[in-house]
Amino acid sequence: MTWEAVIARYNLTLIRVKDQYRGPCPIHGGTNPTAFVITPSKGFHCFGCGAGGGVAQFIRAMGDIPDMEKRGSFWLPPVDARPDIVTPLSPLDPTHRYFQSRGLHEATARFFGMGYFAGKPPLGARIIIPLHDADGKLVGHLGRAIDDKEPRYWFQQCVPRRSILFNFHRVKAARHETVVLVEGAFDCAALHQLGFSNTVASLSCHVTENQRALLSRFRRVLILFDDDLSGSDAMVALKEELGRSAVCVPLPKADPCSLKGVVLSQILRKNGVDARG
């Protein structure tokens, strides 16, 4: 497959400059218009995330894999696939033992549409988390490894991860004035399970400008990030960016999903949030 065919297949936004194609990196979702470069005679390279290689390496980095080594070919989405339509993955098993290991009930997994997906990689053999935009439209999936394999999390290539907050559409529909912000989807599910339905997740400790705009609709934002160096630094920075509407809520040495329910409930109530949201 030629680089021109790859560019057309993935609908890459690149500009032709002499013998190169340049633009934002489609692999890590960058915005720098010159960070990602394709030189057809040599390959691709991103000066932001460091990814590089030939056509095969690029296809793999985009989430497509060798077709089970049968023909040495690569599976690609159909040419006429609609990029604005995301097909739900199924079947998903909400009874998988991984949920129990994270302290989540089957009913909680079902509420968020989570489940184990036994399909093909890169999302196969992972816990699948459906992701939605602010209006509740399915925009893709996030896969979480059930063991220590890397990468631990895998976003479907179509996900606009810098523009969404997990569970935001439900919180918005309920017209909550106070929102609890956590890093991960499982943290959000754990708080929901305790009765704190006004919880959203940024899916990273880095909160983007688009995500901050979504948070600005709430009168009060409680930030519960993981108690590690990156989480603590990000929490302080976000507090400065959001101003007086934001409150940093320090946690014990753990992430929200790892804390016992009674401890987490006490922390939230101490900061003026009850289980009704």
C-alpha cells in the first residue's frame, strides 16, 4: 500500500510540502501542524510522540493489526465506512471477574455499557468502555487491559478524546450544579455506585481547553485526581485555571476506585457533596 492510499484511507489532514506531507499527528491526537511528517521514500515520523516507521508501523499505530498472520496483510476499515458513525462493540460481558477485582457491581457495569470484549485486537481481550459526546452520541470506545500488558488503555482511533468528558451527557441531562471530576472511567463508575451520580472523568490528568469549557457550566467543580505526582500537579494547575468554582479534594495514597466506599463517601460529604449529587 502506498502512502497516498494510507492518507486517503485514514482521511489524514496533511499539507503537501515539496516531497513531504505535514500536519498534526493522528496517532497521539496532536495539534501542532508541522509535528507529523510523511516522506514517502523514507516513512513517517512525529516529533511530538516520537512514533515513526513505514506503512506497516503506521497502520499498527493507528490501531489496525496484521490479519492474524494468515496472509501477512493488514485489516483496514471499508473504503465506504462512515467516519461519523460508530458501531457499538458486542457482545460485551458485564459479569467478567475484572469488575469484581475493581469493586464494581454487574449493575454498575451494565449502567455504563461496560463489558469484556472477546473480539480481535487491539480492543479484543479488554474491558470496553463506550464513550459519548456532550449530547450522548457514541463517539468510540476505550479498552482497558485485564492484566499488566501494555498499553494498559487503548482508545479507538475515532475518539475525540480531548473534547469529551466521560459520563458528561448523563450529568448534564440531570442538571446538576456541582460536578465531581476524576481521572478514570472506573473512578467515575465507583463514585456512581456510591450514589454520587454527578461524576465525570477527564480520562487523563491533563484537562484540555475543550474539557474545561464543558466544566464551566457547573457552579462548583470538585477535583479528585489520583494522589500521585502527576495527579497532584494537574489538580493544582486545573484549580488555577477554573478559579473559585473549583475545589481540590486531597485523597489518601490511592485512586478513587481503590478506596473503600465509606472512606470515599466521607471525603465527599466533608466537601459538601451528598449522595444525591
